[in-house]
Amino acid sequence: METKLIQTFITVAELNSFSQAAKKLGYSQPTVSLQIKQLEEELHVPLFERVGHTIKLTEQGHQKLMMAQAIHHELQAFITPKTDSYQGSVHIAMADSLCDPLITKHFQQFHEQYPHIDWIITTGGTFDMYSMIDHNQVDIVCTLDDHLYDMTHLVTNEEKIPCHFVAAKQHPLAHQKNIPIEQLMQYDFILTEKNMSYRRKLDTLLAQKQWEIKPILEFASTQDICEIIRQNVGISFLPDFVVEPYIEKHEIVYLDIPDIQLHVWKQIFIHKEKWISPVLQATIDFLSNIHLQKKSLL
């Protein structure tokens, strides 16, 4: 029996809610439901009665809860190592756009907390990363794409990320309201590569409206795109967390395009059959606690 299942069971029982437990643990609600189902199958007893949108511990659930709490207490007291005793490597595959907010800005903090854990970072597209984790070539995947679920992967954290058109504060559209697509299309664009998740979503939506953007420049680096945009060269379409530092310094502004409302999901997941070592769990917990979305500056 995995310790994470015990922790999830205790949390659900204490809060009497799958959704509240998911929020506290940093999981999605389907992940919590799946973990409870897995535990019930291992114990061969129903732990909760599910009636409509309410849950209630069964008699067997009450008995197992006392046992679970005792086990959890023992584990916390005797086998949880100190952070400076964690040692090992974790191979992480992630979207290129996530490297700066998740790694560049936070690795020093992680290294100070876990000096003997090494990270190996590989970037790639969503489908390539799925292949890597399915072939056990990486330990964790961090995607920035559609809201994805399947039975072979366990989502440990997710966050909804809005995307917007942006331009320099000097751009002619910078302070205009309710900009129609027809007017937007008259200007130059600098975009990420065509297969990038949010670029793909944008192209799909525009195609439905019989529009197509032909950018003057395609660039993999979102940070470099922001640097070019702030010089008042073209318009771009990027996740909010990428442009927030420039928005806060009033160098770049969001454009008001009511007809185009898109978002992507940051999701962190592992293979369902992956053994979660203390080193891997420490990495999952650290990455899951980094929140990209701030209060909207629109």
C-alpha cells in the first residue's frame, strides 16, 4: 500500500470532500477519486458511501481510518528523512515555456533545500513527452497544453493559464477597446513555433473563423519574443505568466480582443505505475507549489 493513498484517504475523511481534499493535496479531483478507488480495491472494502454529491465513511471506513492514522503517525515519526539526507536524480520533461518560471527562477531555492537531489531537464512537445514517460525515459512531465487525462498517467498538479494577444505600450492598438479580428489582422505578428500548444490552439480557432496569421518571425523562446515585442515590433500571443514581468513594468500591454478567449493548462504528471521515491516526491511537491497564475492585470 502506497503512503500517498493513506494520506489521501485521511485527508478526504477529515474534510468529508473529494474536491476539498484535492485542493489541499494539490491533486485534481479525478486523481483523488482514483486513489480512493485504488485503496478500496486493495483493502477489498468500500471506504465511503457516495450518494449524489455527498460522501460518508462506511463502518469499515471508520475502522480503516483509525488504522490509517496510526500508520501515518508511525511513518511521519520514523521513516521521513531530513531534507538534507535526500539523494538522487530526477529526470523532468517539460514544455520550453515552463523552464523559466519553474526552473530558472526557483532551482536555487530547491537546491538549498535539497542539496543532494539533481535535476535533468529535457524540453519537448506534448506528444514527445508522453512517449518519454510511457517508455520510462523520464520521471515527471510538465505540460502546457489542453486539459488532458488518461488512465495510465497520474496528474499531481494542474493550473489553468489564460493566453492573450500582447503588444508594446506604444503600439496603435495598445489602448483600444473591443478590437475586431479584422483590424488585428492588419498588423505584423511574432509568434512561437507552429506546433507550440497555445499557437496550435490559436491557429485552430482562427481557422474556424476563416482567418490565418502569417507571422513575420517565428521563435521558440518566449522570453526573446517579449524582448522584441517591447521594442514595438509586432504583436504576439502568449500565456499570461510569460508576459507578466513586462506588464508589471508597463512595457507590454494586453490587447482587448473579445472574440478570442483561450487558455492552456499547466499539468504535472507521472506514470501511474511509477514508484514514487522520497526524492521524486520532494520534486513533485516543490514543482506543484509553484503557481504561475496571478491576479489578472487586464
